Amino acid sequence: MRRIVAPALLVGALLLSGCSGPGNPTPAMTPPADTAQGEPITLASGLKAPWSVVRLDGGGALISQRDGGEVLELTASGQLREAGVVPGVVSGGESGLHGLAVLDDGDARWLYAYHGAEEDNRVVRMPLTGDPGSLALDVSALEVVIEGIPRASNHDGGRIAFGPDGMLYIATGDAGQRDRARDRDFLGGKILRVTETGDPAPGNPFGTAVYSLGHRNVQGLAWTADGTLWASEFGQNTWDELNRIEAGGDFGWPDHEGFARVDDAIDPVAVWAPDEASPSGIAVIDDVVLVAGLRGERLWVYDTKTPSVEPWAVYTGEFGRLRDVIPGPDDTFWVLTNNTDGRGSPGADDDRLLQLTLPEG
């Protein structure tokens, strides 16, 4: 039986509060603000343009570094070491080594990686060998899962995750070819859904790898307990988005941004001005969506159980740019900062992987 290890669900109760105002333009109730946030714990520091973090069984994690293509292992004891370098990574602009996911298939363990190559973006996989504390990438057995995803200096997407159905979901950007984001035959501006070896997944709406379309630059993927897929997306100048994804859904880019209220596109669930968000990785904890903000330098919180309460922000400006967020142990979550990517203002210990909590009550 296959076991998927990727950013996904954490069972446990978290009641969320203590927040600043949001950017959703529709009227909504205001969440309570009566408790303080927990103290942050630094799990790793000195990272260079990190992009993705995946927790492993036994307490460790893997972290990708965009520009150099390195995959780092954070051991359960807190040591940081290099597990290997993904071959063929060509960095530049926003492209490089992006999302990671891990799949256990019988006795084999595979590391999946989304990265920029010479002419395209692609997803590859390779065996992950060794014991915790000495993990290594077997690059000699590397396999291409899917290639031909358009690449540009920006809008390269890059998040990957295995869903509760066992399929691999891949977030792509429009790579500047905005007029093709709604084109079913173009891999850019899409969420793709494929098998572990890269074939179009059974039940896909168009019989191809395309699962949803009309996206500008999807950066985060996560599922609530009912199997609903949520995705964060960079807008252009007006609205960033949190979307509830439907199979075959058209989310309107480039013809629509934010709440369009038209028949030919699906509206987002929540929106923010780009200077308050520029959303990247997302996580789900007890059906609450956490959204890491880059330019906004904050973590947005959206409770899917109470959609009448608009999203609110925590940790605003405390850690700089936030690239990824995943569930952690014992009702915590892990946040990956991104201040060394050329757009931030790095501190002495940046970049960092932090363990944070949200208040109870």
C-alpha cells in the first residue's frame, strides 16, 4: 500500500483568533482578538532562497533551495545537511528548484521535484535512499514525470503535492503567455493532475493532464478533510486570490481577476491586494487554510467552516517574506521565510524555517 508524505492535513482542534484586518471586499463579521500568539521556534537558519519544505516520518524534513538546486535534510535532532542536488536545474528570474513531494511506494521512496530546466519547467522524480540523518538523492535513477511546462523569467508556478486520491497535483504559471491560460491544450496557467509516473490521471475532465484552467500563477495547494482542493494564486495589480478548485473549472485569467461575478468563470473565495499578500504556499489545519504572504509579509487565516468571517492576518511583518507553510506536530505549523531571494531584506539568520502556533480561545 502506498503512503503519501506531503503537505496535507493535521488532525486536531485549533480555534483561531487575534488578528489584523483583511482584504476581502465583501462585508463580513470581524473575528475576535483576545489572545497573544505563541513564541516562534527556529528549526533551521542560514537557508538560501528556500522554496518548499516537506515533513518526513520521524521528525525530519526536506527543504528545497531555488537557485542552487540543493535539497537539504533537516534531521530530527536539528542538524542541517545536503541530501543532494537535483540535476538539470537552471535558475534565473523566478525559476529554479521549486516544490518537493515524497511518495512511499512499497519498499521504494521517491522524491518528486518541480524545477526549471533549459527550455521548460518540469517535474522529475528520483529514489530517496538512506536512513534518516543520511538521506541521499539517487540521481542516477532520475525519471522525468512531466515536461514541457512553459518557463519564463516569472509566472513559473512550482507547487506540487499528492492529493488524498493518490494523484500528483502540479501548479503551473502562465509564463507570460496570458492569452493561453484558458487554452486546454496549453500546460501553463493550470493545475495539472497526473499519476505517479506522469500519465493523465483517471477521471480528469478533458482526458489530459489538465485539471483546472484560467490561472495566472498558482503557488499553493492543500486539501480540507472533505477532499476539497484549495489553491493560492498571484494576481496582477488588483487582487490575489484563494480559490476553491473544481475539476474542469475555469478561473477566468486573463479576462477576470478577483470577483468577476460572470457566468464563464469561477470566482475566488477570498481576495487580497498584492501588497498585503502575494500568496505562496498554503496549509490546512482542521479545515482552516493558512496562506503564506511574500510581499505582504504575513500569514493569512481563512476558516472554511465559517465563510462569513473574512480572512485575517497574523505575524504581520515579524519574519519578512513567507514562502511556504505546512502543518507541524502537536497543533503547530512550520513557516519557511524567503528574504534571500533578491526581493527581501535578509536578517542575520535568514532564511529560516520556523515553528509557530496560533492562539487558542
